[in-house]
Amino acid sequence: MMLPVFGHPSAELDGQKKQPNKPSHLKFTIKSFLSHLTPIHRTILFVVILFQLVLVLYVTRTPNLSLSESPRPSPEFQAVESRTVSNVPSKTFRSLPNKGASSFSSETYSSLPNKHVPNVSSRTSRSSFPKKGVTSISSETYNSLPKKDASNVSSRTYGSLPNQGGSSISSETYGSLPNEGISNVSSRTSSSLPNEGASNISSETYGSLPYKVISNISSETYRSLQNKSCDSGLIYVYDLPPMFNYELMNNCSELDPWHNKCKTSLNDGFGEAAKELAGIVPESVLPAWYWTDLFWGEVVFHNRMLDYKCRTLEPESATAFYIPFYAGLAVTKYLWNHTGGERDWHCEMLITWVQEQKWWKRSNGSDHIIMLGRMTWDFRRSREADSDWGSSFIHMPEMKNVIRLSVERDQWDELEIAVPYPTSFHPRSESDITEWQSFVRSRRRNYLLTFVGGARATIKNDFRGILQNQCVNEPTACRHVDCARKNCVDGTTSIMEAFLDSDFCLQPRGDAFTRRSVFDCMVAGSIPVFFWKRTAYLQYEFFLPAEPESFSVFIHRNDVRNGTDIKRVLEGYSRDEIQRMREKVIECIPRFVYAKPRQGLDNTRDAFDIAIDGVLRKYKNHMQKGKLELE
């Protein structure tokens, strides 16, 4: 006989016909069902129910097999303090990347926002377990998080945090870290990072940063760091007593007996903004022009050196040491009507100070660098000739090993490097340079040549007088700016107009062999004509092309004295030749100028960059030799 099956329609109908008057309650139904089962079926049913009970008890009483909990965390991870993320707002957690949070204590989870973590034990779930959310923050990432102050760290930053070395980085620093490329930053380096402004530094740069070098460099400097190491070495800048630099500059009204120099110190030593050039230079680059003093290079170099990408604050790691002494300003005040002792006083005090420094003693000054803002001859007075011109700074015995930068060098001194005079153009960016180059390249020039200078009546057979006469006698071909009648020292609008309007510019020697006008001329895209090789060819080895004829014209001064017509010589160059020479001059403009930003330009080396890198490379053996001789 077939047994009725519970739940089958026919079985339900039969039951209703046989017992229509009995109450339909649970006990009666179960009893009636069991009464229809054979002993064998009852045994099977009992086994099934017993198995289900055992399975439920086993699952609920075994934590490691709970469906809602991951494997037990390691002891190292259990040690993470619950307060690590207790002050992270829900908004931050909602945006966290998928990197896992499987092993945080219930105490920590109790403070999390309601954003479900499905693999936490039942005990945690029963206490304050949130509903959904942070399942994918990796344990390695969490293990490196700081134990407090992480409330303002974005989710993208968390996703890129290194797995070690971040324990002492403040929340503000974390908030500014880039989203990638910081895996090579050690904890000591990280602890010295600025609190902002590090967003564009690649991992390669970070990996090469010294541990304490960068603690007081501005965020702007960090953002402009190039992604390459300082192959030539690092420079340590001495923090001199103010009497050797800032006090000299601040006493600007006493520097020159005839002119007040206070406006010269404006804008980091670039001087007043050259607003008068409006209408002469393009409006877009006008803010890059200043009336810069030709002898203010010491101030310009010092300001640039303070934010130099290869500056170090650890003297132990320095390749060279920069002495920011304003020797040119110190001697200028005493050049007229003062004794040699007065002109030497600051220099002697500087020597006394620097000789007491540990790093000077290590090399006897052979790895030390100084910038002299005036021509070298202003510092070469004989020690015995008290009444002669200038100071005797270079002839002091202690200076014999020091490497010197100057706007004009002594060609027989192997430790001197000539650098360009500061011009009026200080580009703010590479776009300033390219726009200016385009402007001078396309400029229509109405004169064949120009001469900016004046005759010196007190000098017999004055060469400038000869040039002036030739220029004045050819008014349609030559444009003349007479500096005997106006001050041309720091530049004027008429000088820039003359250079922009001429193919060639005549460059005789100045008070010494060089003159600032050489660089004013080339910045304007005009081709220089030299009469002394020492005016440029034997001076600026790092800055000018190796082939003089590619960018300039040379006419020996004796030929001019003997009647050579300069105009006729220049008319002998074809338009193609002039264009090729001008293009070479324009190509070199970035090498002649000092950029406005203290950090320099991103991808273009200016005169400062070229000078410092050139010194470190050229004098590498000299600097090492000085150390070895004292060991």
C-alpha cells in the first residue's frame, strides 16, 4: 500500500474527508503525520532532523569556521591600536579603495561608520558592527598608517601609502602626498618632508633625497624639483653674519657716493620693474624686465643659491661650500677717497670667520666657492700699494685655493670663471623665453649697426671716440646712443630700442676688457662686433659657442685705428649669413639671463645653473686634491 506524502494535494483532500470536525493545530497535524509513517520512514526522518541540529550547533559554536569571519589575524596585526582609525569620518571611509580591513579589533570597528564589514566575528557583529562597507583596505597598508591625526587623508592617498616608514608623518603631510611614486621614501626622509607642496615629486627624486637636507625648503621649491639627481654634487651655503651681506645691502644709501642704490635691492636684487619698456617689448613679457644693476650679481647668486635644487643643509654631504659674501658691495663704498685698510676690512673679517669653520679646515678652502659681483681687477690691489685701486681680497694668502666667479676673470688665473653680467631680462618661465626669442627673431631691423657708448675726451686716441665718429658719419646705417650725455650703466629704453633696431652692435672694451652691453646686445638678438678677444672669447667659456664666427664678428682694433671702415666690413655679409649668426645668438639667450624664480626654470638652464654646474665639474679634481693634501 502506498503511503500518503505530506504536502501532496491528494493526501490533503483525504485528511479533510476523514476528519472534517477535528481542530487543525500543530500537535494534531504532527501526530497524524507520524501515525501514517512506517517504522523505517520514522527512523530516516529522525536521522535527518538530528543531523541538522548537529550542523547548526557546530557552525555557531566554532568561531574560526563562522561564515562571517575571516581567518584569525596575525599577532603583529592584532597589535595595531584600535585608535588608529577612530577619528576617520564616514565620508573618508566611503571613498577608501578596495584594499581590505579584515583584522581590526571590535573596539576599532565599533567606531567605524555604518558601512558593513562582512568578515568580522559574530561577537564583534553583535556589539557595534556596522552594516556595510570597508572590506578592501589591505592589512599592509593599515599597518603603516600613523596612530592618530589621519582624519584628513584622502582615499587616493591611502591607496598609495608605502608599507613602511610612515609612522612619523603628520596628517597634513599625508594629505599632500602624491597618489603614486612614494614607495622609496624612508621614514626619516618622510619625517622631514614639508607639510604641503610635494605633489609633483616622482619616486626617483624622493628616493635620492637626503634625510635632513630638505626640512626648510619651501613647497614651491619642491613642486619645481626636476626628476633627476644632482650628478655634479651638492652645495652647502654658509650662514654668514649679516655684516658680510644683508647689512651691506640694507645700507644701500651709503654704497655709492653719487647714486642712491636702495631701489637696486628691490625684487631679490633685480631692481625696479622696467615699466618704461612698455611699447618696446611685448606686453606679455614686460613683467620679466627690471632695471638691474650690473654689479649686483652677488645678491642674485645668493638668492638663487638659497633655493638651489642641489643645495644641502648637511655639510657632511656637500661637494662644495658657497660663501655668500658681498665683496663687491663691501669694496664699492670705499673705492674713492679711502685707504687700502678700509677697503680690505670686510675681506679680512670674512677670512677670520671662515678659517674657524670645520669645513674650511678640512680642505684649506679648496672646495669653497665665492661670487664677486665686480670685475676681478677690483679685488687685485697689491698688498703693499695702499693707494692703488680696489681691495687686495684675491691676493690674500687664504684665498689662493678658493674658486671664484666674476663678471670678468683674469685669463691667467685658473681658479676664476667669468659669468654673464646681469641684464634687464629675467624670464619667469620657459614661455617668457620662447616668446621673447620669437619676438627678436621676427623683429624688423632698420639699421645695419649701432654703437652704444660715448667718447672719453681725457683719453688720448680714445678708441670709443673712433667708433663714435664712424657711426655719426653714417646716420642712415648706424644708430648711436651717446652714453656721455646720459647714464647707460643700468640700461635705458633708448639702449634696448637701438639694439632691437640693428643687425650688428659694436662692442669695444669697457672700464675693463668686458662690458655689460655685450649681453644686452645679444639678448636683443643683435650680432656683437668685437675688437678685443678678451672682451668675450677668452672669458665666458661656459656660455658662448665654441666657434666665435658662428655668432659674432671680429675686427682687430689696430685695423680700425689704421682706417678700416666698419660699415663696409659688415656690408660684406650676406642676408643669409646674418640670419645664421642671429639665429645662433637667439639660441644662446637662455644662457645669458638669470631667471626670476629663485628655483630657476623647470627644463631650461639659465646662467646661474650653467655656472654652478660648470664649476662643480671643472674643479672636481681641485676640490678633492685639497682634501687629500690635508689627510
